[in-house]
Amino acid sequence: MKKKLLSVILCLCALPLCGFAFAEPSVRWVDFNASEWALRACLKYEAEFYGSDSGYNFADAVAYLAFKNGNRFSKAKDEKTLKNLAERLRGGEKFHEIMPDTDYAAYLRTSYGAVLSPLVGDYIEEATGERKHGLRCPFPLAAGHWYNHYDDFGNSRSFGYKRRHLGHDIMGSVGTPIVAVEGGTVTECGWNRYGGWRVGIRSDDSLRYYYYAHLRKDKPFAEGMEVGKRVESGDIIGYLGVTGYSDKENVNLKSCSPHLHFGLQLIFSPEQEKGPKEIWVDLYALTRFLASYRVQAVRDDGGAYVPAARRLWA
Ligand SMILES: [Zn+2]
């Protein structure tokens, strides 16, 4: 597992961003190291403390673990830390009294919160109409379609120029429906010389940009996908393929298996949108965590896939 020295660079002044002011510190780099185990454990405690006045929430609990473990997650240590946190909260202490009030703690809450805060919340089960609370962002490949993956974040890539792999590849079959993890607005939809047919979706709070690339040759996108379109979490946005690495449109990658390139960029300030200040997140543990909620996709009369039984954000 990748263990990197955390670079903590904080800018504590509030910066105006896209028309609204940021009360939180602006973050210039994020090492998202949370383990799958930590994500699942913090979600389990969310079920216990949700609705209480403890101040516990999923994203803050992961940030608390990162604070206590120096952003090096290990089950043995994290399990004890979480148990201890839960006991203190059950004993009547509040989360804000336990989480240290330091710049580093604030940085971790802001950076982990930027990735994790949308994942867990209130939702309505589309199938039953039941209101629930928990994981509400799905895995990006529809249910019933095989996949495999490993942690390939940061691996070297050479097409065009030498660079690091700033996303997560999920191998699968051509045509597997691709599901929007979080809702938002489509800001990119079309051909890119690296990503091939790709869709980019910006979250409503504009903090996250989701990038789904190498979509299927000839029919990459779901019906009606275009720049400006509103997409909900769980919507089918396109189909897995193997396009890209070409200036010419609609060309398949050579010597590559079909896969989804799934990327998540954090944007705390406008200069982080494009260029050397871009912040991309290692999504391996996160996608493994999301795998416990996969959206069923069924074919409509025209043969296109549509989602069934989503968790509709409430
Ligand atoms: Zn990739």
C-alpha cells in the first residue's frame, strides 16, 4: 500500500470560489489514504450515532482517524481509536470536544470531508419508497456486470508525455453500463485525446469533478448526455469501452483491455480546475467501499439501459 508523506499546505484565508466564499481553509494538496476497512467502520458507527447530539458524522470520523494515525491507516490501530471515540461519545462527550482544534485537524476535516461528505446521507429507496440513512453513492459499474481492479493510482503513463496515472482503472466488459457516483452537472461530454469518449460531472457544491473515460466506441453515452445536462447519483451516463489515446475520434486503445478510467478531482479554488495545481484522489479503497451499493440497470424498449432501484437523495 502506498504510504506517502503528507504534505500539509494550508491557506487559512477565506477564498471566494465560484461566487461563494469558503469558510474552511483552502487546501492545496490531499493524500486520501483512508482504508476500505476504516470507511466501513466509520459508516457502521454512523448508524449508531445518527440522530444523536454527539456531533459524529462519517466524514469527520475518517478525518479523526487520519489525525490519530498520522494519515497512515492500519486496522489494528484504527479499530482501537474508533472504539475509544465511540465510548467517549456514548459517555456524553461531543465530537467537537474530542477532535483537536489544530490547523492539521482542520486540514484533514476539510480534505476528507471534500471527498466523503456526499457519500453518506438521507435517501429514499426507489423500489420501496422507504426513507433511510447511509451510503447513497453507488459503484460506477452497474450491478450484475463483472469487474476487477487494483490500486494503480500514480502508475506511470507515457502516451503524449510522461505523467502519473491520476485515476482508477476498473476492468470490465465493453457495454457495461456506467453509473454516476454523485449527481451534478455535465461539464464535459465528448472526445479527449487521452480519455477517448468521456464524461465529466461537476458536483453541485462544485468541490468535486468526476471523470469517466475510455467509454465505448460508436455508442459511448447514455441517451441525452450533453454538456449542461443535470445528472442524478445512480443515473446511467454511458457504457464501458476502450477508446482513447488518439487525436482521431472514436478510436480504440491499442494493447489495452476494456476498462473504465474513473477519476475524482477536488477543486477548492479556481486555479485548481486545470493545470499543475489539479488535485486528484486515489480511488481504490473508495471504490471497494462503494461496491456494497451497485445500481441495477435494466433495458428499456429501445434496448438502452436505465437504472432501477436507486437510492434517491433526500
Ligand atoms: Zn486510467
